[in-house]
Amino acid sequence: MQPQEQSVARRPLDVEDYIDILRRHKSWIFGPTFAALVIATVVAFLWPDTYVSTGTVRVVPPKIPELIVSSNLNSDLSGRFNSMIQGVLSKDKLQSIINTYDLYKKDLKRMPMQDVVENMRVHDIKIIPVSTMGQTNGKAALPAFQIGFAYQNRNIAQKVAQKIISDLMGENQKETTSVTQQTTEFLQNSREAAKKKLDNFEGQLSNFRQRNLGHLPEQQQTNFNQLTALQTQLLNLNTAMSRVNQDKLVMENQIRIFRDELNQLKDPVAQEQQAARQKSEKLTEKEREITFYESALAADRQRYSESHPDVQSLVAKLAMAKKQRDDIVKDESSKKPELAAKQPVNQELLQRQRDHEAAIKRINGMMEAKDLEMKDYQNQVAQLNSTLKSVQERLQGMPVGLKEYEELMRDRDLAKKEYEVLDKKVTDSLMSTAVINNNQGETLEQIELANIPETPTEPKRPMIILAGTGIGLILGMFLAGAREVRDSSLKNLKDVRAYTQLPVLGSIPLLENDLIVRRRRRLGWLAWATACLIGVVVMSSSVLYYYATRT
């Protein structure tokens, strides 16, 4: 039978145990630590320096306030800056810089140009926004940017960084000029299209107005005003014609009076007889008829115009009655000279007769003038009636094509408003373009030139050495722990008591030959001295190489 192995739980370790473990495995702890120190030092000093040259640019606000001249550029500064950065960091621009300054010789031998350009864009070009404090005119302060380039040669790094900054400022000028010109051209084209649209609607509206002249909705009030004015003029003409008729009546009465007096003067002896006979029954009837016609005519003229058929009929009847009356008076007057011839001639009476005849002629002349005036008034009334009829027809025919007209007016107003808005935008855009062309708009200003760096930014040698040493120490402790776990022998009296459960009466130390012990110790010290010397030499060589090749 084979003996069965029994697993025994290890006893808990105390501080003395840990010190004993460290003493037993010190070579496995400090060996990897020292090796890691040497390796980290060599790596840190053989790693070539990387210098970062940086310059600072900032966005300069427009010299002319935006309240006076508004900008036609995109207000998103970050968006425009990113667009400019994309243009500066394009493949062609970076490849040109690489070829100009002969960069990345080693990388180009083992990598294609496209990968080198991408590594340059991602790792070596640094663009860092600079936080700004305060506000400008109630707005956030305009941003600033640090633009840098990392390379092993500090002078080349400074030249490339300055080149990138110069390209960025040139790209900004090109970008702003291009954008503002494109914006202005777009607005001008839009304005021209809006102008053609407005002209089209204006032409359609003009044709509609010509086809419906006088029947347009906005002319309704004008037509009403014109109708009122025409009616007022017609009323004034009727009033004037009534006044002329009244004047004619007064003149006719004067003529009648003069004629009666004249008849009396022709037969002074038979004045009493003539007074009794001067109005025969026929003449009296005609006088009543004339008076009736005059009253009826005056009443109709108040209600109707002069061209009304009733008014014209009464005027004709009145004229006929007056003519018949005059004929009756003339017949009676023809009989008087026979009686007057029998009387002796009286010079005073003859002179009065002549005066009356002259007065009658004068009044007749005035009546002829009144007739001409009446005829002129009648012509004006006829013209006013024709115009009034035309205006009334226009009012009765309104509105014509109201829906079509309203649509044309609405489209015209919208097109006009659109044109006015675009015209104002074009004017503002042209002013903004002029401001940018005169370098008075928003620009980039380099406030710090790309510097020549004095100290490298990479590598961080103390951090590399400390990190490498720490990794070596951790590795050594791991190895020491692994060896201790695998070693199941009894190391001291504590292990004997714990695992045998027997009392220890005494201990006998390990007896070894002193010569062998000294030789082993010397070999150990020799190995450690040799390793340390080699490590120091290697580290010193890497440090000397670094300072010897440092530019």
C-alpha cells in the first residue's frame, strides 16, 4: 500500500515570517527590480526627444459694429474654425509640408505617405482652445487657439508650426472672402428671381386693370365720390338755370310794363279807355296760361333735370304761350297808330316813347344773352347726365372679377415684400463684403509667434524610470511569492511546532564548511557587483548617448 498524502493548511504568517521570506528571496526581488531600472533608463534616454512648438491666434471682432453693418458670415465660430482647420490639415497641404521640410524620413521608408500624413494629423499637430475670460459687448469673448507641432527637431517644429498658422490665417481670409462673395451672389440671384416674379405679377395686374378700368374694387369709392360731385354740379346747374329763368321772367315783366307804358304814351287822350281795353279777354286768358306753365315748370325743375321730357314739354308750351301773347299784343298795338295820328305830336311824349323802345330793345338783348347762357347750361347738363350715366353703370357693374383681382393683389404684395426683404439683404451683404475686403471684418490675429521650444515634452524620463522600477519591483515580489508558495519545507521552529504538533526540546544549527560558505558568498557578491556594474555602464552609456546626440 502506498502512503496517502494529506494536505495540511498553512499557518498564518506574521511579520517575522515576511522578513524571513524577504531575506531568503532577496535576490529574486531586487534582481528584477534592478533589471527593470536599467531597462527603463535605457528606454527613457534612447527614446528621442519630441519638441512641441506652439503659437497662439485669436479671433478679432469686426472693427465696424454689427449694429451698423451686419455680417453675412456664419455666426458659428467653432464651425467655421473647424472648416478652416480641415482645409489646412488636408492631405495635399500636409504632404506639401512633409516634402518641403523633409519630415519623417524613417517613417516614409516603412509606411506609405497616406499613413504618415494621418499620423502627423492625429498625433503631431496640436490644436488647443484657449479659455477666455470676460465678455465683449454683452457677448462671450471671442475664442483663441494654440496651434502646435511636435517633432524631434526643435527648429523644424517651430518652422512647421509657423507654417500651419500662416496657412490657417490664409485659409481664413480665403474662406471668409469666398463665403461672403457666395452669399452675396446667392442673394443677388434670389433678388433677381424675386424681381422677375414681381414684374410678372405687376404685368398681370396692369392688364387686369386695363381690361376692367373703372370697375376695380379700389375705384368704388372714387366712383362714389365722382357720382356725388357730378350730382352736386348738376344741382348747381339746375339752380343756375332756374335763376336764369327767373331773370328772364323779370325781364319779360319789365318789357310788358314798358310796352304798356309805351301804349299809353301813344294815345294820351284815351288813357282811360285804353286802360280798360288793354287787356282783352283773350290776352287775359293767355296771361293766366303763361302763369300756370311757369309755376308747373318751376316745380318740375326742382324734381327733374333740364333734359327731362316733362321739363322740355313745359318749356315748349311756355314759349308757345308767350309767342301767342306777344302776337295778341302786337295786333292790338297795330290799331293804336290810327288813333294817335289824329293827335298833335308831343315832343316830350315822343322822347319818352323812344326811351321806352330803347329800354325794350336793351332788355331783349339781355334776354338773348340769357337764352345763350341757358343753352350753355343745357349743354353742360347733357354732358353731366352722360357722365353720370357712365359712373352709375360702373357702380352697378362692380365688382368685376373680385376673386381674381384679390389673388393678383395678394400675390403682388407677397412678391413685393419678398423683393424688398431680399433687396435689403443684398444691400447689407454688399456692405459686409466691402468690410471684409477692406480687412475690417472678423479676422484671425497671431498674438504669439511659434516659439523654439527649450525643453522636450516627450518622453517624461523620470516617470518612465519610476514606472519601470515599480514594475520590476512588483515582478520580483511576484516571483518571490511564487517560490515561497512552491517551497513546502519547514523553515523555522514555528513551522515544526505548527505542523508536527510536538514539543521542541532543542535545535541543532546547520553545520557547513566555512570555505564553501565563504566561496558561495563571494560568488554571490561577485555576481551582484558584475550585474550592477554592467547596469550602471549601460545606463551611463544611454545617458551619454542622449546628451551627445541632443540638438
